[in-house]
Amino acid sequence: MTKAKRLLIVYHSASGSTAKMAEAVVRGANDPVIDGVEVVVRDALAATAEDVLSADAYILGTPENFGYMSGALKYFLDRVYYACLDKVAGRSYALFVRAGNDGSGAISSVSKIITGLALKQVQEPLLLAGEFDESRLEECRELGLTMAAGLEAGIY
């Protein structure tokens, strides 16, 4: 029997809307059609370098705070960066962002750090900007499902 692939979902939410997005991502990743993928969910303040090193792919989530990623996600990336440098290159990742403005600063700030880790972005960041629209949570579910299905199929 082959070892299950591990998908790590790390996010931060202060107001709750990013948490709703994360819950939808997790629902998609845990869809019953997926077999052989272990989904690990961590708050950005609790996630560790070991979580990152033991995962095969990642989904990161953040609100836009003052035109940047959340401080908690930045703190996570700062804590794990050097322990993971040159050890996770080529692994796949995706990003979801909840933004009150255009989200470009949050996306750019995450992308700069991820570039240093040499992770492979497998789709454009999922951005929910402006007034929160619950109907768009389906896109979050699809993000989780797509990442898990890609891991299961050996694409990522």
C-alpha cells in the first residue's frame, strides 16, 4: 500500500471571513471522491516547519491587512523559512486571499517569500475582494478539491 500524500492548509483569520474560506477549502480537500490524501489544517500561529517538511503540497490563506498578508501568516513564513529552504523546492502550492481592497499587496507579499522557497504555484491565487459574498465559497471548495485530486493523481 502506498503512503498517503499530505496536503497542508495553513491560514489565518481575524474577522472570520477567511476562516469561512478555509472551511470551504478543507471541505473540498476532504471530498469523499478523494482517496489517499491526508489533509492537515493548521492555524498560521500554530503551524511548524515539521508540518511543512512532512507535506507534499500546500494551500495558504490570508486576509489582506493594510495591503499585505496577515501578520500571523508572515510570522509563520518567517519561522519556517530557513528550516525549509532547499528542502521543499518544486512542491506545489495555492493561495487564497480575503481582501477588502484589491488584494494585490497580500498576493505579492506571499509570492515573494514563496519564490525563495521555490514552491510551484499551480493556479492563480483565489481572491475574494470587496464585500464578502458567501456564494463564492464554492470556488474555495473547488480549490481544495483540485489540489487534493492533483495530489491523488500524482500531478502535484
